[in-house]
Amino acid sequence: MIKLRALLICTVFTGCSVLAIGQGGANRAKPMNIIFILSDDHRYDAMGFMNKIPGLQTPGMDRMAKEGAHLKNAFVSTALCSPSRASILTGQYAHTHTVVDNDAPLPDNLTFFPQYLQKSGYQTAFLGKWHMGNTDDKPQPGFDHWVSFQGQGVYYNPTFNINGQRVKQPEGSYTTDLLTENAIDWLNHRNKQKPFFVYLSHKGVHAEFKAAKRHAGKYANLPIVCPPSMYLTATDSSKVYGEVTAPKGPVNYKDIPQWVRRQRYSWHGVDFMYHGDIKFNDFYRQYLETLLAVDESIQRVLDWVKEQGLEQNTMVVYMGDNGFSFGEHGLIDKRHAYEESMRVPLLCWAPALVKPGTVVPQIIMNIDIAPTFLQLAGVNRPANMQGSSFADLLRGNQTPWRDKVFYEYYWEASFPQTPTIFAIRTDRYKYIYNHGVWDINELYDLQNDPYEMNNLIRDTSFRKTGMALKKELFGWLEETKGQQIPLKYPPGRNDHQFRNTY
């Protein structure tokens, strides 16, 4: 009885296992199996159960929220593929791991959390988009099994790097489906005596969008609902793309930053999106059609766990690597510090750990993923990880937690229209510092201005609020050694190209 009580206490306080009864009635602790599903460019509110996009159907995500937990205030520290993915793997901010853009090489001194899982006895697999700097598609440390592709990859007829060998996939095959099938196949052939960790990293829903053939055209008649901030001035109605949501709060057209205004007619702006290669209405619908296969992937994974009888010892987590704009502020894509860019979907399904219908209101960040998974595996958090485990929050326990998000984005030579940006967001206010441009900074009252349309930076009644947030933002940068902005060699350039221009 004493041994059993001790085991129960260990289970509750470490969060690393569930109690299982083995053959002969012996009690033993089993580490939690973990399946992490990551999508690309999935905005936080593009899920059916959130009722933000009329007609959108995501039964897999809806199921995760209904049977598990919706972490409704999830954010990334940098809204860009490579930096965010590096933060997930290391538990560190971008200025710490230094993968600050999509071309920055991986430093030799980084350790990914699956490496710690391997050392503690887990078998691990990575399947999908890696996309970090100089690493291409070659196998990376921490994974026993590897399936990836070069760069952004393609939606149809991909070539996969499978454990170091490039293998062309069948004609007509669809990448989202292939990755899911490969993940389930590996799980079916795993060593069943060991716990497992699977990192299923989808290309979907990255542009340029291509839905699975079975989904193409499904949303052809879906109504287009545009955010009120899509129109930057009171007279800006030359291109109306659909029904416009009415603003909730005051609008200040005067203090929209100039870099935002100019970007409207650019690769990442609604009036010249992808240099005119796609119309906004098609962009809107094709994005949502491409998302359908990602949702089906979630359903297949959940069904597999149930079929194997592993639901009492397995956690499935779904997350987006960054957000995505649907016309807010006249923008598409991400990078900026507005809500639709820095917020992401985050769902957790773990019947033995999470009560159905749990809603976690606390601020969760991508740097928290690694510490959480390590705690559930019974591994101590390394000292260099800057995130924290949210396992106790999933259980519904009260625990001290952060009350703000810090954000950073570093200017890229490939997309110079967006400046370096630092931001701080609390549950009420957001302060955005636009660095290196002759332009205005931003302060928003998110409670009264959820669309971030009334910049309060010149309002004297908010001066103390803005100054306090700015001081805290730069205090964070100083404390975490982030005040030296990394300068990266421009991509695609070499000494020969610079010969006559220096």
C-alpha cells in the first residue's frame, strides 16, 4: 500500500506517466506516448468549432477540442516558419537559438528535445517539413526514423528523403496523405516495448495552396467574409472582395504605419497578392480546401490511437507553426505582430490527462512545447530552455504562469517590405515597436479594439501605458541577451555577384 501511494504521488507531481496494471497485477509507471502534429500557416480561428468562418468544417479539430483541450491563447514568439520550428524544438526564443529567418543556418550547439527523449528510452520519428536554413532534407539528430523533403516541398508527387535515401513517390500522390500514411505505418511497426514520440509536420496549409483532389472545389460557394481592417482608409473600397465584418470599436485611419499601407500593393498585400497570381476569393477558398486534408490527418491519428487501445497512455497535440492573415490591415501571410499572425491553433487530446471540453485560457507559447513534452516523459527541463511546461494547466490545476507574450521578427532580404518588429502583448494591451524604419509605433487596447484598428500611440491618456510596455519589452530583450540584432548574409548572394557593387 505504501509503495502504491508513493507511485501515485510520483505520477501526480511529475506528470510523466500514467498508472498501468501489468501482467500478474504488478504496478508500473508507463511514460506517455506523444504524437505532435504541426501544420503550416494555420491561423488560430480557422477551426469549425470557433464559428469564425461560416461553412468551414474541421471535424478532427472539433473532436480534439470536444474530447480534449483547446488552448485558446496560444502564440508564437516569431511568426515565420524556420524560427518558430526552431523554437518548438529547442524551447528557446529566436534570438537565443539564432535561427532568425528562413535562411539562417542551424548552429552546431543546438540540442532538440527529441534527443532528450531518445536518451530516456523513447523511439522517435519525424515525418514532413523540416525547413530550417542549411539542413535541406537530410536526417536530423533526435530521430530514429526520418521522412522529409527539400525546402517547402510540393503538394503532389513529392520526393521524400527516407532515412537518407531520396525516394520518388507515386504519380498522383498527395503529400499530406503520404505523410500520415507513413506515420501510421511506422507506428504499426514500432518496438511496442518502448514509448514513442512522433513529429508529424505537414506542408499544408502553406501557399501556394493545392487541395487534395477529393476536396478541390468543395468551398466554391463558401461566402467570403473579410475583416474590417482590410480597408485601410474610409474611402478605400476600390476592391471589395466579400462581406466586410463591422468594426468593434473606434477606427484611427491616420495612424496606420506607412509600411503597412505600402505593403497592401505587394507580394504580401491584398491588392497584388503573390504578384497577381491569384485572386483574393480563390486564395481564401483554396486555403480552406487545402486545410481539409490536414484535418483528416488528425482524424486518422486519433482513430489509430483508439483502435490500438492506447488512448489511456497517449497524448496527441495539434498546433500551427505561425498564424496567417486573411486581409487584416490589407495584408496576407504572416511576419507582422498583429493577432492573426502571432496567434496559432493549439489543441491537446489525452483522455487520461485532460478532461473533455477543457479550455485553457492562459498564454501558451511555442517555446513551451519542448518543456511540456519532456515533463510528460519524465525528463527534467534543461536549464537553457526558456519556456515552461503547461502540463499542470492541462489537468486544470492552478499554477503560476506568464501574463504576457514577447514577440520578435527580424527583417529579411527576401521580403524587405516588413521591418524588424518587437512587440509585447498582455491580456489587455499590445505595444509594437517597428524598428529601423521612419514610421510610427503602435499601441492597441485589445479589449475594446480586437481588430487593432485604433492606434493609441499618440493618445496622451495612454502615454504611461505605452511607456511602461516599451520599458518592459526592452528589459526582456536585455535580460535574455536579445539586444544585438543578428545580421545574416543575404540569401542567393555570393562574392561574384557583389564584385562590382561591394
